[in-house]
Amino acid sequence: MPRLSPRTALRRAAGTFAAAGLLAAAGLTGAAPVQAAAAPVFTLGGPADTALHPHPSPQDGEPRPATLGITLDNPHENDEGDGGDENTGYEGAYTLTFDLSGVAGIADVSTDDADCEVTGAEAVCEERDIRPGLQGSSELLLTAAEGSAEGHTGTITVTGRAEGVTFTPFTARVTVGGPDLVMEELPLRTETKVGDRQQAPVTFTNRGTRAADGVLLGLVHSRGIDIPQRYSNCEYTEDDPSMPGTGWTTALCSVPGSFEPGGTYTLATPLTLETTTRALNDLFVYRIHEDSADQRTAQRADAPFERGTGGVLTAVPVKDRADTTSAGKPRAAARGGDLEPGDNQHEADFRTKNTADFVAYGDEVTGAEGSTVTATIGFRNEGPAWVGHVRSGETVATLDFTVPTGTTVTAKPDRCRAVTAGGGHREDQKSPAPRYFCNTSTTVKDRGGLDLPFDLRVDESRIGASGKVTIRSPWLVDPALPFDPKPGNNTAWLVLNGEDGGSGGPSDGSDGGSGEPSTPSAPDPDESAPATPGPSASDASATSGGGSAATAGGSGGGGLAATGSVALIASGAAVAALAAGLVLFVAGRRRAARPTV
């Protein structure tokens, strides 16, 4: 059997994106993750419900396939800092077995995956390697069996096997027929300015074979967008389930009614989208699913939601726009999945004329020769905008620190990497270095930032020895921050044994207390790549010993983005971008000695 087909390779590459961002949107489920005590325990999952177009298709008489994609979660996180073992994944072969006896006469099962084989009432997939986290694995193609009827339902159970490994099994329900809720794309203005308000008349059509018994409207918007209404049949959280800690808002609205096949529906009162003072690059995701307990649980993703206190959000028929594609089809009592879940969601990217002022701060410390001192440097975002690379997933900025002459770094934040004096790559990350690059993640909140403690041994006592602290773009050869209107305060100084006793933080002047431009030291000629992103904010907690981590204090912070295609949705990707780390670094904390800018 071939090891890996081209199609399988592409699917695996996309598996992380789909798993990280679209799980909630598609209503995926699985057994609760289990923390491995000795042998690894991996959790199988996938869509709780898969709906099949009835056989034969009314369009062309041919059966229309649906995909049952299995996910695999390696939940044993890297808790090395807590004394645990680093999770490097599982390297080796494993087998997934699908019991198809529960869908006999209901679904025909096939595969175009070179790693899988279907024989009678069983399918077997030979796979290899399990990396840490959530990923896509095997998939089967399902079509309604000849002779099956609307509403027929059955189950497929998936189990796993590998040497020294335990798999938590997963059972998927398969149903013939169902709703097909299609979200229409809104005609939104995406080039905006602060204070803009526009209506969002969310509209959807049911092109399926039965009515949807209530719909669940999901609304996700990033920090610079607001929907002022808070409906009593909606519940809200300030952290999107797929991007915890980012300050994204998610609303889940249970809209009552029977939404018939062929019908088109719109909100009785359009939503209002408002561009706030925090807007810069923002994302709005809107999606529709049939309402059910499973769907609500999947999209909540254990996040804390609060119910709104306003009026009731309702949807009404659009009388002159009925889609008759599925009109006249009988209604089935059995609930299932959506026939075409890929058309349930749309996303809109907004670009707002706004700025974010990143202000570097240094420190003033004293110490005798031979002693070790701790200095905290960093930056804060004075706003007004937050900054998020929600689509590209790139880090927002890099803090560039040159070590003062006569000192040696004995402990640094985990997110900081050692480089040469000219900013070039350095293989040795354990020995002290003359310079360090410390990356933010893909988002930085307004009033957020980084606090970075460094332990310095005083090798030679010098009056006023100083090291430059610069917040710049991740590209050393192009350091300017395009959203920052005040580049002069992007630089500050860490001063050791200063004579004036002043703060090393930014002064009230436009040059950040440096008296020099914020351009960092000259780069190495071959230094053209951005700095490598650091660990997530969840890793950024200060420790007292060697290898201290960055502190994320002050105005909140935490581990986004995907939404969905946001994926985070969740999107993104761009929100794998989003999913892969829409993480906010929020060290808005300032020490009292540091003046406010």
C-alpha cells in the first residue's frame, strides 16, 4: 500500500488549520482530552453529525458524497516549566479502524486516501506520526445507499491502535437528509474610519431537504469592531473559544422558528457594526447552523458566556426571494448535520485609518562589581488601536536589546533569543550573548505590551553603562513600525549605576529619553528573515531562577487565531494564523518609577 498520496499530503497539511480553527464552527466533538500519566493517550474526534444527500440526487441522479474527516488530539502539553516532560509527539505507525456495520443500508463508504482500505463492514487506515496538539488524520467518503430513505440514521465508530499508545474512541452519527443552511455574504464597507457605523442584515437560505428547527447564529468580531446590541436570546464571551485571551467577542444567538427548505430568511432588525477607537486591522465572522445542544456545546468550547439583557433577535422570511431548489421535499424528524457545511460562514476584513503608539522603556539599576541585578525592560502600546496580524499570523513587533558593556546576562525571558552583536543568527542559545531579540505574538492589545526581566551579572563596575532597548518591526533590515506615528519613543535605555538616579524608562520627550533615533544597530548582510516568534503568553510568566520568562501583567493577556478559515474560525487564519497563535501579550503593568507618556 502506498505510504502517502499527493492528495493525502495536502489534506494533512490543511488538517492543522481545519482542526485548530473550524472545530467549533463545524460542531466537531470527541471524548474529553486525557492527560497521559505514563503511556500517551490520544483522543479521536470528528463531526458529531454527518448529513448525506438522499439517493439519488434530484439534480443529476448521481449520489453526492460527504466527507467524514477524523481528527486526532495529542493533548499532553509541554509543561516542562512545571516539572513535566516535554511533549515531542509520537513517532511511529498507528492504525485507525472504522466499524461500518452501523450504517449498513444507510451509507456506502469509499475512500480515495491511499493509506485507507474499505473491506465490507470495516475500513482500515494505516497512518504515521502524531505531533503535539490537534491535527487532521484519516477521512472517508460517504454517500447515501440505494434504497435508503430520508431520516435514516446510523453510527460509525472509530478506534485506534499503536504500540505503547492508547486511543480514546470516537462515534460519528450519519443521517440521510437534513437542512443546508447557506449564509449570504454581506455587502459591507471594509475600508473604514473610527466611528463608522453600518448595518449588517444577516441573511441565509435553507437549500436542504428538511426544515431547520431553530438556528444558531454565531458572530465573532475582533477588538476594533463592536455590535452594541446585546440580545436576550444571545450569549456573549470576550474571548473567542478558538482564540482564548485575545479579547475577541463571540455571540451565540439561538433564533427560534422552523426554517423551511427553499426559504430565505433575514434578521427582523439588522445588526449594527461599529468601528471603535481601537480599530486598525479587524475581522468579522458570521455563521449559521441548525440550533442544537451539541452545536452550542461545540461552539462554546468551555468558554464563560453571559446572556444579553436586550430584546429578542428574530429572523423573518424574505417573501420574494424564496429558493425553490428543495421546495416540496418532505420534512424528516431525525436531526443530523448540515448537508454542505462549507457554505455556512462568511468573513469580512476591515482596514481602519488609525495608529498605535508603541513606547519602549528601559530601567535604572545599581550593583557592585560581582553582584547580579535584575532589570525589567519592555514596551507598551499606548494605542489608541490594538494591532493584530490575524490573517498572516506574523509576529507584530520585536524588542531589540543590546546588553550594557561590562555585564553578562545570566537569565533571560524564554521568548528572547540570543543573537550576535550585529543581529545575526547564533547557534548557541545557552551562553550569554551581546544582544537579544524578543518577539511579541500575532496581536498586541491597546494598553498591552511586554515586561521582560533580565538578570545581569556586573563583571566590571562602570558609571552609567547603558544598553539600548528598541521596539521595532520583526524585520531587522526594515525596522519601522508602519502603524506607529511616533518613532522617536521606540527607543529607551537600560542604565547601570547611573549618576543622576533617573529612570531608564521613556522620558516625556519624543525621543524616548534616548536622544537618538530608534533605528537599531546595523544588521548583518545576510539577516533578511524576520525574528522567530517567541512562545505564547501562557509561557510568559516570570521566574526567579535562570531562564526567567516574560511577565504578562496589567491589562490582561493570554494565549488566537483561528477563527475560521477564520479558520479561527474561528477563524485565521488566517485565522491557522489565528489559531496558531493569536496570542495577546499584555503587560500593561508599569512600575511607579516609570513616567506615563
